[in-house]
Amino acid sequence: MTTYLGVILVILLASILAGLVRVLRGRTPAERMIAAQLFGTAAVAILLILSQVMDLPALLDVAMVFALLAAVTLVAFVVLASRRIE
Amino acid sequence: MTDPLVIFDLLLGLSIVALALAVLSVRDLFAAIVLFVIFGLLSALAWVRLSAPDVALAEAAIGTGVTGALLLKTLHHLRYVTGTLDRPEAMNLTPVTPVPMPVLWVNAAFCGLIALGLAVAFLEAPKVGPGFDALVAEAMPASGVDHPVTAVLLNFRAYDTLMEVVVLLAAVIAVWQVERGLSEAPAPHLGEVWQGFARLALPAIVVVGTYLLWVGAEAPGGAFQGGAVLASVGLLLLLSRFYVPQPAHRGIARLAFVLGTGVFSAVALLVSGGGRVAFEYPLEHAKTLILLIEGLVTISIAVTLAALFHGREPVALGEEERRNDT
Amino acid sequence: MTPDMIYGLTGIAVFAIGLAGALCAQDRLRRLLALKLCSMGAGFLLVVAAWRVPPDAPDPVPHALVITGIVVVVSATAVALALIRRLQSLETRDDD
Amino acid sequence: MMLESLSMILIALGTVFFIAGTVGLLRFPDIYCRLHALTKADGLGLALIALGVALLADSMGEVFRIILIWFFVAVASATCGHLIARYERRSGEGPSYD
């Protein structure tokens, strides 16, 4: 079971790293922001699985903080960038 | 067959180094900031793998919340001031003469040498150094809490933590001295979806922040993590301009800034009577005192971090002062 | 290959990259990012020093130091960013 | 044993959705399509992984927290997707479908 979950973790990590290309090559700031959003969601998934693999329930709290605060940077971006157009 | 977790660690380590390189080499400053936020996120994952959930929690709360918003706000302000808002691809905000190549090479060689020295020292170091594990484990029953990191922060090495709260206080004093004036940014129109989200998320963040503070006595969590999570509520309120700082609110803000430092020092001095040294809490009241300090320090940290994000003392200034967009 | 070795070398590499950036970067904001990378590298080394082979619990003292460090770094960042904003405003006003 | 295999299948399915989301982010032509790929695929991927992990959890407290995490991520990612799409449309940077 641990080996299986380990393989899943590697696949998840590799999948979000591929999203880095979008941050580096995005045409607009908004494209870069949504790639960062993908990192947040995937980090929550990785933490959920790690909490079972490492047998640390405290990791669920870390995942909860990621889940709740993922919006802060994005809202900061949207609010600041909208000031230009209004 | 190798353990897939080792591959995970290797991949994570390599991507953290690659992200650090990318932060400094990518042309667009906005991309550099986004990459830095992602760098913090992956570092938190690495710290989780090193069984340090407390540290990961602090980095998650501060790195994804306050730091990213603070950097984005500063970048926006710089582009507003220099009039480059419409040219987001400009690499530097001020034109600079390029550094001569030889200087770059000497610098790189110097840093490479330092890295090499550190790596050799790290690999040659004995596997298990003299740690504080045994000392902490021995003293745990006298600490009043069940979580070692909280015991170290609030009891065994409470001087460090007091100094840290003082550093936060000093930072907010410095920021208020550097910048002043009222924000004239218009309230953003974020739509009804955002209104509904804010009504749900803001109370939820408050609950989670308080939970982290409370759980700190026996599990990872505590005043800093809780304070940083609560500070994001302040950030969201300031960003959406549900709350706009006014000159009249400065008294309350100042009170909140010094609350943590004040109570922390007062408790330290009060328990030092009767043959004890400062911070030597009487055992039967240790948990109560630690929770009291932690609760008030949390409020202080949350308000201070939000004020650091807002960045300037709300003072009504004359017309000749420069208008401010952020 | 144990996690402490992998992440220890990661931390050293991040520190060196941050140092090189702080020495070479021209832009103030980017130099600040480089210094923050340095602090993260140092954090990595402290957390690695605290690591023990599971199921042994890690050493709590370095963890407490890193948490303190994270909060101190965010305060320092806020002051540095305020100074950067102020400097830029003053420079731009002189140019007018 | 049944429970364990079921959770393995759910977690694998969730991972497939995450990969699909990343492929969409990289291959789709414009920002609205990419948003569509990301928010939906990742939302479902995380829901499946959360369900799989919840089946493995030891206590009801953990299950409760996992459900809460899933709920927060679902709400936050929907709102974030909406905010970004709204900003793109108003700023005129994204493609126009009018």
C-alpha cells in the first residue's frame, strides 16, 4: 500500500511540475496565476496522501491552511490588476 | 527496487532548486513573484517530508498568505509610480547599466565555492549530532503543554519568542515611519460570487485560525500559525475594502500592536517573584499562562501582519502629498 | 539516500543561488527575493539538522528556531518593501 | 481489504483527473478553456482522492477534516476561477467570443 501511494505521489508531483511551463511561458499574468492555483490544489492532494503514508494526522491541518489561503494571493492579484481597468 | 518516496524526495528537491534558479532568472518580475510563492509551497511540502509539520504550517500560513500579497502589492505600487502599468514585460523597473560579465563570473565562482564548502561540511558531519531531544523530553512534564515545539517556543526558550514579538512591533513602527497617508484606491467590484464566498470563507478562516491556536498545546499549531491565518482575514478585508483604515482607528491599532509584547513581559516579570526566574511558570498554572500569552500574542501578530500589509500609517495629509493608489 | 541528505543538499543549493542573486541582481525587488531564498536555504539546513530516522521524533528546538525565523523574515520583508516603495516614489518625483 | 482496494481505485482515478487538468492547462488554446480544464478536472480529482484517503483514515475526526478540506477547496477554486474569468473579460486581455 505504501509503495502504491508513493508511486501516486510521484505522478502527482510530476503532473504539477509540468504546469510550471505555463507559469514560465504564460502570455498574460492571469495565465500565470491559474497555474499557481493548480499548484495549490495539487499540494492539498499530496498532503492528504502524505498524511496516510507518514501517519501524521497533523498534515490535514496544513492541507486545510493551504485550501483556505489559496484564495488570498489570487484575490490580491485580481483586486490590484482591476484597478488599472476601472 | 528503490522506494518511490525516495524518488519523490529527489524530484521535489530538484524542482525546489530549479524554482530558486527560475525566480532569479525569469525576465518578468510578476512571474518571479508567482514562482516565489510556488517555491514556498514546495518548501512546505519538503518540510512535511522532514517530519516538521509545525514549520510547514507556519510557511503555508505566511508564505501563501501574507508574503505573496505583500510582494504583488509592492510590484503594483512600483509600476503605478513609474507609469509602467501597461508594460508588464519590463524586466527592471528602473533602467540600469548591465553588470560586466567578469564581475558576474567572479560572483558565481565565489558562491559556488561557498556552496561546495557547505556541502563538504554537511556530508562529513556526524550522522546524529548532539541534539536537544533528550533535554526537551526530560523537561516536558514541567512545561505545562504536551507538544514539544510549543513547549520550546513558549516555555524553555520564551526569550526568543518575546524578542520575535518585539521584532514584529519594531517592523510595524518602521513601516509607519516610512510611509503615511490615506489610501485612495476605489473599492473593487468583485461581483456576487465573491460576496457569497467572503461570507462563508472569512468566518471559516477565523475558526481555523482559532483552532490552530487551541490545538497548539498538544499538536502542531500555535500562536504564530494561528496569527498568520487570522491575518489573512485582515488582508482580504483590506483588499476588498470592506474595512478602510481611518486616522481615528490608530489608537486601537497601537493597542493591538503592543498587546502581545506587553502581556508577555508582564507575565514573565510577575512569575519571577518568589524565588523563581523570569519565564519560570509555576507548574499548576503553566498551561493557563501559556494559553493566555498565546491568545493575546495571536491577536497582536494577526493585527500587526495585516498592518504590515497595509503598509502605511493612516494619517490625513495635505494636498501637496503624493496620492496613493494602493 | 535519506530525506535529510537530499533536502540538506537542496538547502545548500538554494542558499548559494540566493547569495549569487543578492550579489548580482540589479533590481531592488529581485535582490529582496534573493535574500529571502537565502533565508529559506538556512531554514532547510536547520530542519534537516532536527530530522531523526523515523519513528524517532525530530528535535523540537531547531523547529522552534525556524518558525521564529519565518516570522522575523516576514517582518524584515515588510520593512524592506516599504523602503523600496518609498525610494521609488522619491526617485520618480525627482525626475519630474 | 475490500475497502483498501476501493480506496486504491479512487485515488488512481483522482490522479488521472489531475493529469487531465495539467494536459488541459498546457494544450488548450486560450485562458477560458484552460480555466475550464483546471477547475473542473482538479475539483473532481481532489474529490476522488479525498474520498479514497477518507476510506483509509483511522478516526471520524480525520474523516471530518478531510471532508472540510474538500469543501473549502471546491468553494475556493470555483470562486477563484470565476474571479479570474471575470477579470479577463473586463480587462479585454483574453479572447472575445462576441
